[in-house]
Amino acid sequence: MKISWGTSIVLAIISFIAFIMFFVVTMLTDEAYSHDLVVEEYYKNELTFQEQLDKTRNATKLSENINLKKTSEGLAVTFPEELDAKEITGKVFLYRPSNKRLDSEIPLSLSSHQLLVPDKSLLGGRWHIIIDWEYRDEKYYFKQDINY
């Protein structure tokens, strides 16, 4: 049986549509391709971007910035030694880009210059560590991406 060129074009178009529909259904139903935004209110957070830049600039004026170090107990967050640890307030945000159920927020209440984020709070993978903190009415911002 010989297939005409018109029938070949129709079969090619139908095959292409079936191919595209297969990938659409696969992407919508497979959990491996399910990724959330880093934050729920993405556009609202973008409006405060200039304030975030000002806080980051304040942090660069310090003699040393916040230091993150992986230990056997968890993630050690070390604040600058020149500051009085009892006057540091703020929050530590732990964002997991691939799973928003793992996101958490830790309020800062320091007695020393170090904060330990427990190992059970951080599963292996990529994390966005954001520390929004204040010291003597001066606001600071620190952000670092880590693979834990």
C-alpha cells in the first residue's frame, strides 16, 4: 500500500501532537518535576528589594560578616565578634526551593555569637539561608545558598 504525501503530513502532525501531549501529561503528573516558588508572596517580596539592598550594604560595612559552617550537630551560624550578642534580634529563614513543606523560620535570641541550626532541620540538598537581623536600630541582611 502506498501512502500519499498528504496522508504523510497528516500522520506527522498527529504524531507530533501525541508527542507533545505525552510530555505535557508527564510534566503535570510526575512528582519529580513539581517545584514551588522560593516564597509564597514572591511579588510582594520584590517590592521590598531596595530595603533589602540597603540592609545588605550595612552588612558589608561590618569588619566581618556572618559565617556559616557545617558541623556534626548541624549548621553553625556565627555572628561578628565585635557585636554584643544579646542585642542581636531578627529571624533566620531556611528555604528549600524544591519542597516548601521543609521551609522554617527561627527567631534570633542569642546568648553567644553562635546559633546552631539542628541537623534534623536540614535534609540533604540545596537550601537558601536568609538572616534578617538588627543590632542597635541598624538593620542587616545576609543570604547564602548552601548544599547541605
